[in-house]
Amino acid sequence: MSIILALLAALFASFTAILAKIGIEKVDSNLATAVRTVVVVIMAYLMVAITGQTDSIFNISMKSYIFLILSGLTTGMSWLCFFKAIQIGDVSKVVPIDKASVVLTILLSFIILGEPATAFVVSGGIIISIGTFVLIGKEKKNDRKKKKGFNTKSYIFLAVLSAVFAALTNILAKIGIEDVDSNVATFIRTVVIILFAWGIVFFQGTFKELKNISKRSYLFLILSGAATGLSWLCYFAALALGKVSIVNPIDKFSVVLTMVLSFIILKEKPTKNTIAGAILITIGTALLII
């Protein structure tokens, strides 16, 4: 069941990046993140209410609260870096770098959580890593053909930071979600993220731009938030049932789905490296499912 939920999380996550890319045009990336998070927190609370877990929010241990809050903060940092990166770079270039977090997550799950390093998990992780670096290599090769401007360097750096924070998110969430309903855990984390995101918006003063966001951008940001909410609900339910070293890499299969959608919807051009990297990531993911 955890594998099916992880695959569903990957599907919804792939739509998240595409919808956000369309909605984030001419919108400050931090403000866009804050708007999307409103949708996510509403969805998260509705799931808590529907499943009758509202009272359990106040019965969680202090340890779980601390790790869920830390997980929410690292998610917020990852989001801010990621959505700024896709605003100034191609989705098909940023997403593979961001999803390199799978490598770090697998390593941390072995070291910190003590999960078993089976042959399939290690092999799948290695192949996914190779596929990811093939895609990152494509970006660097293209960079050499261009003038190395600020935007090129900055969105690669932001995507790398996003990956680091995403890896920390998974480990902290796994620790915090023990003995906690996955929907409740998702809601708590999202509350932290929305406070974090809107705090930055008000600090920067960009909340004044809310009235200037077009209806089209609002629509796609809301749809992106809804896709994120569905992805999170599936992912953290999978995380509660399965191992981080397996669930996270399967969820990161969204990198392949996102690239396919970016070629079809955003008209971004595929290359040999893109195709080769996607095939390797698919093979690595398949090994984890076996």
C-alpha cells in the first residue's frame, strides 16, 4: 500500500511543478509560495476533520511536535528555493537537481534511522543517482555554451539548496510522524509552512502585490496548491506505513513525470541526456518497487 501511495504522491507532485511554473509568471516567488500554501493548509485540515482526528492534534507528544515543526521549517526553506529556481530557470532543468535529495535521503535513512541497506535499495539508489547526475550534467554542458549570467548560476544553487532541505524534511518527518496520524502530521507541518511563508511575504512587503496578481495566475497557483496537498497526503501516509529509503525514491519518480509534462505542456525541448537520465531514474525506481 505504501508503494501505491508513493506513486500517487509522485503523480500529483509532477502536476505541482508544471501548474506552479505557469502560475508563477510575473509573480514574486515567495508570494506565490504563500498563496499556494493557503490551499494546502485548507486541504490538510479538511482531511483531518473528515477522518475525525481533530482532537488528536492536542494529544501529540512534545517530541513529535518538535520534529514536525522542524520538518515544516525545512519544507518551507526547500519550497522557497525551489519556486524561485523554477521562476528563473526551466522546470526540466531545475527539477532533476532538486530531486537529487533522494540520494541524501537514502544515506540519512541508513545512518540516522537505521533502515536496512538491502541490495535492491542500494542498487536502485545508485541508478537513480546516476540518472540524476546525467541530467545535472546536461545543465552544466549547456551552461558552457552560454554566457555565465547571474540567473544561470543562481537557479542551480537554489535547486541544490532545495534538495538539501528536502532531504532533511524527510528524515525529520519520519521521526516526528511516529504514533501520529499522517493527516494530522501533514496539517501541523503545513501550519508551520504557512506561518513561515507569509512571515517572509510581510517582511519583504510583497503582500501589497496580491491585488496585482492576475486571475489566471491565481487559478494555476490554487491548482498547484491542490496538487501539492494531494501529493503530501499520499506521501506522508506512505511514509507512515513504509520505509523512508523506499518511499522517498519512489515519490521522486515525479522528476520523470514532470519532465514529460514540461515537454508536452511547457514545450521545453528534450535532449539525449534528458531521455537517458529519465530512463535510468525509471529503472532505479523499479528496483525499489521490487
